Amino acid sequence: MPGNRSQTAQVTLIRGADLHATRWKNGGGITREIAVYPAAAEFDTFVWRVSVADVEQAGPFSRFAGIDRTLVLISGAGMLLDEGQGRTHALTQPFDIARFAGETAIDARLVEGATRDFNLMVRRGVASGNIEVWRAGSAHTVSADTVLLFCAAGSVDVVPSAGEPVALATNDTMRIADAQAWHCTLRGTGTVLAVSILHADSRQPV
């Protein structure tokens, strides 16, 4: 039964203070990788990757062929992401979301100063990913090969239906593997970005 399978979920806590900052080669920002699969995979071999970026300068995005990208504005006045044919993704309010193909030519314009965004990258055809905004006081049930709960603002206690509560401060992440019918409630004052990832071949451990 789904309720029994949820107890097999494996939980890992990733503290924001432990994330390593890497400056972009063009000097326009800094990235902190939260998690990547497979572990230690490079840009040409990962199945999925999640990170936080501080964008300090306007300019073109790097292209990643075959990758589906999702960006969420965390803080700052935001960005305008210009595609061809006059299409623009506006990230101007906290937790605005933009979705686009990694091979698309994107030019980023900063609205007013540096911004911070959350970035999900998934290899098309190998896995799929989704991001939802969860707020304290809500309850959720999710089924996925991997779930990542990133505390984007404030602090929350994640209270699973089975197991002990997990306290997340800003920039902390709770990673749940084999989250089948996994249920939790959120307590506190914070906002969580909930990432759900499904593998095309879900027989592989994640």
C-alpha cells in the first residue's frame, strides 16, 4: 500500500552553510550547487542538478542542449529573460517561475541590482522535474524518485507522517529518496521550494 511504501523514504539533510560557492567563468555571478545526480556528475553527464545562483551582471545565459530548465526568483528585484521572437520571461516578484529549454538563447536583464535564483536542470528524456512553492501551515503528499525541499525564506519544520520533524533554516535542503505517497505538513514562517524528480527508468536508486 502507498502508506507503507512512504516509510521506506530515505532522508538526507543538506545545510546551506555547507554549500560551496563557485564564481562563473565570465565573472557575472556565483553558483552554489545543492545536489546533482549521479553524484559528482559534470555538466555533460548529469541527469539532474539543483543549485542557487547570485546573478550580479546582465548577459547571455550558457546554453545546455537537451536540458529542461526551471528558474525561481528568491530575492532581489529580479530579471527579465529575453528569448527570440519577442518573448520575455519576467521574474520580478519573489517565487516567480520561468521554464525554458536549455538550448534556447536567453539574454538576462537585471531589473535593479543583483538577484538570487533557484535553478533546476533536468536532462530531457532521461528524467522530468517540477517545482512547487509550499508555505508554512500547508500539508502535502508527493510521489517521486527524489524530492528536494529547499527553504528559500524564513524557517520551517517539516513534519512527515512517519518519522521525526526536520528543522530547515534559510538555504537548507531536505532530500527524500524513494518518496512514494510521502506526506508532510509545514510549521513555522518560511517558504519552501519543493522539487519533484521522476526518472524515465525509476528502477535506478536515486
